[in-house]
Amino acid sequence: MGKKIKKEIEPPPKDVFDPLTIESKKAATVVLMLNSPEEEILAKACEAIYKFALKGEENKATLLELGAVEPLTKLLTHEDKIVRRNATMIFGILASNSDVKKLLRELDVMSSVIAQLSPEEEVVIHEFASLCLANMSVEYTGKVQIFEHGGLEPLIRLLSSPDPDVKKNSIECIYNLVQDFQCRTTLQELNAIPPMLELLKSEYPIIQLLALKTLNIITNDKESRTMLRENQGLDQLIKIIDTKELNDLHIEALAVIANCLEDMEIMTLIQQTGGLKKLLAFAENSTIPDIQKNAAKAITKAAYDAENRKLFHELEVEKCLVTLLGSESDGTKIAASQAISAMSENSSSKDFFNTQGIPQLVQLLRSDNEEVREASALALANLTTCNPVNANAAAEADGIDPLINILSSKREGAIANAATVLTNMAMQEPLRASIQGRDIMHALLGPLRSDNPVVQSKAALTVAATACDVEARTGLRNCGGLEPLVELLYSKNDEVRRHASWAVMVCASEEPMAVELCRLGAIDILEEINLSVRRKNKFSEAAYNKLLNNNLSLKYSQTGCLLSNNIISDGFYDYGRINPGTKLLPLKELCFQEPSDQRAVLLINSKVSDNSPPPSMDDKSSDVGYGRSISSSSSLRRGSREKTNFRISTGFGSPTEERTEPASGRNTVASKSAGKEKGPRKGRGKKEEEKLKEEEEVLAAPKLTGESSDKEWFPPPDPEFCIYVYEVTKSILPITNVKEQIEVLAKYVAEKMGGKIAKDKLPDFSWELHISELKVQLKSNVIPIGYIKKGIFYHRALLFKALADKIGLGCSLVRGEYGRAWNEVKLVNESRKGLTGGLPLPEIYIVDLMFHPGALLKLQSREADLYRFL
């Protein structure tokens, strides 16, 4: 045998690095290894980093600080499957950190992660890639990137994956994505509902729960509800709530059913299969608050449809809802109140709640929970709308006090609802009085000043409903409620502007309130609104007219016309024509102004101030006393207004009607005054009359300049006008012929204003000097009408109108140009009969007070007749 020769080992090539095994204990060292070109090192480095990241949030933050994220993103597209898998696993864990998510969005790695969801990849890669997307989809920017990179379709495909973790991550990501409307729309196109319904059969509760939550969101859209019905999803949902073992899914299943009940087809289907009865019994008998709450929400959504309300009423859903009102859970009380609110659209249900729901709802108004109070107030608002019986029931259950308290709530919805209930109650006189007695006007101040248009609108409407008498309106004015009410007229919201106009119209029912509203600028705002075709409404027009009709001084200055039903009262003054938008100064301010070259302000006042000299039976001051009695009897003017209109429009009034006036009428006053007069005025000496006249003027002068010992200011007295009223009441009122009354009154007015004047002598009638002397004598531009002894057209026309209104003689006052004014009256021409019924037709005449006092000119062509007359 030959000798064995030992084989020599060849040394390694000089250019090859000898293998080196390194054991690293620092994360920073491993992060550096992520840049290695060797696949084995990369795989082991990723595996070590994955284990390190699993240990806690601090380690994730450490890896971020060490710069591990950027090299890892490059490994997502590595050729080696193990490296790619390990890098994907790391991102599935790291993406739960908010700072890592932010960096990933900046690095735009979404397309690389979504690429890992392809069917060719391993299940492990699917699991961690879907986990990464689920973490990234929590924030809105992440949702957008996933959707824009087409991540929705592969996620839906993975819902059918055999791996439960992949299913869980995928449905969780989809749940986050469908919060956005655009994603929900795309989801319908991708037919995602069938695989979601399959997840309801999963043995893992978390997967079932996430599937139900996702269905709850997407079934808010009608198309998704239709797809759910077509894929027999309702059967699965009913089966879940029928299974006691699945009680942890009942809440979400009910939420999905609630959405589905909005469709009449689904509602009918559930009723036919007996599912509706199960639902109601389930809601009433369950002891879990969230289940009761979602059941009530299901009823609420379904009850928005009229046919659904009928079905619910047949199943006596009202009893179930009243039971839920007694729940200890505030959430259930809120949901039940909202369901009652929806069911109240059904008249039969509204009647049912009269005795078995309203008392419980009133109790909830006192809850400490603001949301409960808001929901119960909403239910009461709908129950009491157009239903006086329910409004009474709410009041009898002591609901007024808590409703008024809610007006100061911090929740605007609660305030609006409470105001609505109070408005509904105030439609009835007894309830309105009860509301007014609880200082409702002061409670409405806050809502009137709210920035919320709904609250503003409801508050203004409540003012309109409750300010129906003088005391309530005075209370609103005293507490400062008129200012915010007028401010609402500026609103750009149509409903706010309409309701504010309504409230202003109601508040302007008497002269002091109308004057105050005009002072606050209401008349200017309404005038501006009514000039706009878009902004004006029936209430703004009515409010404007109401303000003018109860502030005749302003109306005459602005429009130059007072109708026969515009009765001049004490305190009326003619300032002259003013341009639109110009403020009319109040009488008090005008009285304190010094005399000027401006047009004199004519005052009508038959009241006598308390500091006037005591009336004497022998002289002219006795007439002043009569004037005081006549003017204080305001019932004469008010009571005769309707009678006057009737008498004028039908021709000659009945003497019997005129003489059967109540005790407060002028006839009674005149008869009493006539009994007190000791001697006729004609028996007075001329010197005595002039002396008394001078004394009266001296006594009246301080009052005109505002000098009074009393703190309260009164308009300047006018003793002469008081005499006029007394004499006219005594001599003209008893005349039964309307035309004769007009003629006699016209001659009386002309006599007091300088007598008859020929047209060619009009320039010589020195009325301007007379007026200037009165200004100097009275130390004011305001001149009581009785002081004027030389008057032309506009002086005489005003005096005629004022005296005619005192005795109930209907006439209008019209202002012309160049100091002209005239009175128009309606008289019946018996020779002309109406076309129907043979009734006489009234005709309009102008009363001559200057050239031929008492003459009547028939008005046919207004311009021609006025030119000829004036």
C-alpha cells in the first residue's frame, strides 16, 4: 500500500473578508446595520428592532430618535421577502406612535405599505400591513392618503381572508375610513356590504363589533340600506338581538336597525316578520341603558315618516316611550324625549301624551342635565303646537316656571324650545296672564340678545305672543327689552326679521310705546326694509303702518296725510314735512328750544295742567274747566270712532244713536258742563275778556318753556282750545245731519282763525307777523293751536281735524305744497244708488275753510279740483 499524503488546506483569497459574529447590545448599532447591503444582516437587524419596538412606547420613540424610520421605509420594497416581511412587521408596530405616523405621512410611504396587501404576499405581511394602515387611518390626513392611493379596495378584499387578525385590522381600518363621506360613496361601488355581513358570523366578538359599527355609519346612506336589505342583512341583525348570548352586540345592532327603519320598505318588512314588536318589547324590557337608548333612537329615526308613525301608533309605541322616560339613564331620557317629539307629528299620538307623557316631560324640565332639559322642552314644543289641550296640560303640570328658568340656560337649543312652548301657551288668555305674572319680559332679555338666529326668532315670537296688553308692554319697555327687539330688525335672517316685525307691531299698540319705538329707530329700519323686495314681509309692512298710526305726529310729518280713522289726541303736534330718514324731535325737546325762524310747531292739547288757575264759573276759565273734563274722557273718542265711521259712510246718522251715548260720552259731559255755566259768554264785556285772555297767556307761557314746579313734564296747556272743544261739543254734536255738522264746524274754525278771506286779499292777510309775535310771547317755536287767531290753510285744516275728531265727525287731513292743507270728508249722495243692493254710495268732498267757509267741493279730478279750490 502506498503512503497517504496529507492534503494541504488552501488559504482563503486575500480579497475576501473573514466571517465575523457580532453580539450587539445597543439599539443604535442595530439601526446602523439597516444600511447594510447584506440581506441576512438586514433580516436579523429588522427582527431585533421588531422585538425592541414591541416592548413599549418609549422604545418606539427611541427608534424614531435614532433615525430608524427612514432606512426601514426603503426596506418595504426590498427584493428579499424575509427583509420585506420583517420591515412591514416593524411598521405595523411603530405606526401606533403619533410622531412616527407624522413622519410616515411626510415620507409618503403609503403606496409601499398598500402594495404589501397584494394577494401574492404572505398572510403575515397582510396582517402587519393592514395593522399599519389601521393605525395610520386614525387621523384625517392618513385617511386621505390611504384613499388617494387606492387602499380601500385591497382592504375590502382582505375582509375574506382566512386569518382573523387580517380581518380585524382590515375592518378597523375601513371603519376609520368611512367616517368620510367620499369613502362611503366608494365603498358602495366596491360592494363591501356582503363581506361585512359575513363578519357578523365570526367567532370573534371584536370583529363582529367592528363590522356593526361600520354598518352603523354606512347605513346612514339610502343606497347602503338598500344593499343591506337585498343581502338579507336585516335577518342577521334581528337574530343578533334575539340571541341573549350576544348581548354585547345588541347596542350596535340596534343602532344599525335604527338607520334602516328610516326606509318605509324596510319598516314594512320588519313589521311583517314581527321584528318591530320584538324591537319594542326589547326596548321596554331591557335593563341595559344603552340598549334602551338605541331602541328609542331607532323609533325616532323611523317616526320621521308619516306611514311609520301610523304603524308605531298601532303597536302602542307611546306606552313604551313613556316607560323609557322613567329610566335612570339620562341618555335614555333624552332619546325617549326625542322619540316623543317625532311621534307628536301624529295627531293620535299627540292626544295620547296629554295625560301619560306631558307630566313626565315637565318633570324632566327640572333635571340637572342640560341635554335632558333641552330634549324634554323639544318634546313639549311639538306636543303643544296647535294643541291648546296639551298646552293646558303642560301648564297644569306646573311647567311654566321651569320653562321660564330654561330661558337663562347655556344651551341655545333648550332656550329656543322653551320659548316655543311658552308661545304656544300664550295663545290662550288665562295661560298668557299666568306667564306675564312671572316676569316673562325680563326673562326674554337674554334670548333677545343672543347671537343664535333660532333663539332670536323664537324669543321675538314669544314677545309677540305675550305682549298683548298694556302692562306686559310696559314691563318690556321698563326692563329694556325694546332696544334688543329693534336691533333684531337689522337681522339678515328672514325668520328673525319677520318675527321681530311681528313683535314690534304688537308692541306699537298705543302711542307711548309707538313713540319710544320710533325713538329707537324702528320706523327707519322698517321703512328701509319695506323698500327692499327681498327683505320686506307682511309683518314689516303692518308694523310700519302700526307705528305710524299710533304716532300720528310722525305719520303726518312723513306722509302728509291723516285718514278719518287716525284720531288726533292730546299731545299731537305738526312739525311740518320731514324728509325720509330724518328724525322727528320729541315734543319735550322742541318745547325747550329757543324761538327761531323755523316753521312754528302746532300743538293740539285739550288737557289743563295741575298748576293752572282754578276754574271760575263767571269767566272764561270756567270753559277751561270744561275742556279738562272733555279731554279726560277718552272713552268718547274711542267709543265714537266706530260709530263715526258707520254714520259717515251710510249718510245721515240716527239721532237716537247719538243721544244714547254712555255716561262717558261728550253729550253727557256737555250737558253737565252746560248745567254748571252761570251765564252766556255773549254777556261778557269786551275788556273783561281781553284781561282774562292776557292772564291766561301769562300763566301758560312758563309752561311752554318747560318751567314747572313738578318733576314730571307736561305738554303746554291750551285753554282756548279747551273752550273750542266745549263749544263745539255743545253746539255741533247735537246736530243730526252730517253735512250740516261739517258746514257749521267749518264756519266755526274760520271764525276762530281770522274769518273769511277773499282770494285777492290773501297776500294782505298778515298771519306770519301774528305767528312771529306768538313765538316771542311764548318763548318757543311750539304754539298751541288755540293761540292762533290768524291762520291760513294748514292752521285751519289742523284745527278742523282736531275738533272733528273730538265730536266723532270723520274727516281726513291732507298736506299740500306751499303751506296748503285741506280736509276731505265722505258724504252720501242719496241720488246715486249702488249697483248691488241699492245702497247709497259715499262721495269725497273738500271742505272750504278760507274763501267760502262751509262750502263743499266734490272731488272728481284731484289735481284739477285742488287747483281750482286752493
